[in-house]
Amino acid sequence: TVAEIITATPDGKTLVYTDSPGERIGFIDITDPKSPKPAGTVALSGEPTSNVVLGNYALVGVVTSKTKAEPSGHLAIVDLAKKEVASTCDVGGQPDSLAKSADGKFLAIAIENERDEEVNEGKIPQLPGGTLVSFAVKEDGSVDCATKKVIDVSGLAKIAPEDPEPEFVDINSKNEVVLSLQENNHLVIADLATGKVTANFTAGTVDLKNIDTEKDGIISLSAKKDAVPREPDAVHWIDDERFVTANEGDLD
């Protein structure tokens, strides 16, 4: 078992984790936190990338892509009481990060359609590009597939604008979603109620000092690089006006 993304049920008694290699999600009983116990698994028809728990359901992004040039995937709606997949919603590509709104009304999914690092040394564009997808959530925590909105985030970044590479999403209390386009070095804000992009801007660059730049098996923190793209990965709202980014770098 390879546990990756972990969330908790509303009662705080169960953890739900993704197991991508095993193509399943698993449950851990933490009724007694000092003595956690395995509580079963649910098989999925693909690799889970992220999950959130809303009401009686775990909502799981599942990748079913045959190749990176043919990205596909769905949202699995897992009944927590029955521990089975109740239904699925096609998301039109490879889902990555998921986020739920604080009021429980919306789910946002970053559809990455990630690049193949073996093609053209991993450089982009590599179509098809990614998108941002949202769903309206029912009172019981399940999702109506018919409410799916596809928010186009192409044509915004200076770097490969035709090939957005969405990575991570988070939602503030105004139901605004922030989306990182990692390899594009760009950030997008969208309103989930309207399904419209309301702002977008570059993540900028940073000058790095005292770093190792040579792949020679020796750690030597003596080099520098100027104007390095931040390439943000995770994003998280601090409040309704500010968010922070974890700038992994990746492509450059």
C-alpha cells in the first residue's frame, strides 16, 4: 500500500487515503487514535490522485489515461457507509488536485493532462492542454454530473498559453478558486458560481544564490541562477484576499 493523499470523515473517526499503485482508496479506523486499525479498501478502475470527503461520500479523482497523449479520467463518488463506488462523472482529462468549498456547495478539480517528460526533453506545449472543472455538490455530499462546468484557462500564460498545465486548487470562503499552472509559471483565479476566470498573473521569477547546479554527485552550494521561474505547485488561501504558493520548480 502506498498512502498518498489523506482526508478525514466528518466524525473524525476514519481516515481516507489514496493508493495510486493499488488503484484503490483505503480506510483507517482512528476511533482510538492511539491504536489505528485498517478498515477496508474500495477498488477503483484507475489511479486515484486526490480525494476529499463531503457528507456521506468520498470524492476521488481517478486517472484512466492509456497514454499521456490520451489523457482521461473521472470523479469517483464513493459511498462511505457501503464502501463502494456509487457513481462516476467523466472529467474529460487527467484529474490531479481536488478541493471542496467551505460551505460544501462546490468541488473544484485541476485537470492537468500532464506532459510526457520523455518527449522533447519534457518541454511544452504538449497537447491536449489542461482545464479547471467544477461541480455543484448535493446536500448529502454526492455530486450531480450534469452540473459539471469546464473553465477554460488556455490563452492566459506567456509560457505555452495553448497548453495550460494545472497542478493544484484551493477555494476561499467567497467560493473563488486559485489554480496553479506549474509549468506555465502562472496563477489563475476563477469564480465558481459563474464559472468565469476573474484574474490571472505570472508567478514571477526569483534569483537563487548558494545552490548546487551540477549533476556530478557532489553537493556544492556555491552557484547561483538569476530570474528562475517559480513554477508553483501547491496553493492555499490564507484568507479571502491572500494565498501562498509552494514553488517547486519543475520544467526549468
